[in-house]
Amino acid sequence: MATLEEIWPVFGLRVEAGPVELSAIRDDDIPLLVDLASDGIHEPGAMPFAIPWSTATDLGHEMAAYYWRTRAEFSPKAWTLDLLVRHEGVVVGCQGFHTRNFLVTRTGETGSWLGRPYQGRGIGTLMRQAICVTLFDHLGAEEITSAAFLDNPASRAVSRKLGYVDNGQIRRQRREGELAVTQQLLLRPDDLVRPTHPVHVEGAAAVRQLIGLPA
């Protein structure tokens, strides 16, 4: 009988960097992430996300539907890689990457979130370093972008620690009727500040095939 990892290779992807481990989000992980997000990601009234999902009335339903939808829509033309983040074995958040036409552009944007008890401890930096190493060294990326609202200095600080440079600003609606400005950021392989911990990646060859690259 075929394994689930053979059927859906993303389930076989695992990235380890010291105390941080990134792995594909399985259905059993979704309730853990819902509970973590429900306990708080940001200050009440603040909104660090371009799509204000963290304040959804039915957060559990919205999160589950999102993770299922990104699996169903995954193809070489457009794909989202959302990885569960554990720190010393404890679920602390999610690290993602989204791209379109990757085989041509070799670029895409990272996004992430951490439960509030785990913020300010260097975890966000290490998990972003881990996914950037994976993308550059194993999945064929040639640049990686990120973005953060101007009132989210913590996210921009993580980007700059990793070697991202400013790449313009965009004015956008964040919540209904609310203007916010995002700082766009750009990272290239030679500029990446790599972690002091070795980054071990398993299962990348099968994911390469899934996104249309040779193993």
C-alpha cells in the first residue's frame, strides 16, 4: 500500500535547525494551531496580517478551510507551503511560503505567525532562516520576498537580521476602510544570514518533483 508521504510528498518534508523543526501541517495538527491562534497572536486592535484572518468569528473553521484549500490548489503553477513550527517539541506557530509561476520566476513570499508566548525569543528568526535555506538550497529559489506593515517593526527587524533589503512600499486596505502601508523586502541567496545551527532537510527531492523540478 502506498504511504501518505508517497501520495502527497509535502507530508515527507521535514526541516530541523537546532531547537526548531518545520514539518507539513497534517489534519491532526490543525486543532493545535487553532488553539494557539485563539489564545492570541497580537495585541487586541493591532493587525499585522494583510488578510485579517486572526480576528475571524469562526477561526477554527477558517483555518481548517484554508489549510485544506492550499493542499487542493497546490500545483506547479501556484503553490503554498505551510509548515508547522515546533520549538523543543512544542507547537509554536506556522511558517509559510507562497508563489505563482515559480518555474519561471523562482521567487515567492514568506509569511509566518507565532503564538504570543513564543514571540521575542529568537524563534521567528530561526524558523525564517530554516525555510529560506530550504528554498534556496533545496527547492530552487533565486530570491525570496517578504512584506510587513510599517506599524509592525518586529517583523521588519527579523527580515533585516536575515539580510533582506527594502524593495519599495505599497499602500493598501488592511481592514475595511483602513489604509496601511507595507514595506516590501527582498532577499537573495548571497545576502542570506544563515543560522549558527546546521539546517537538516529531509524529503526535498520528492517536493521538487511535485513543483515541477528534477529531483
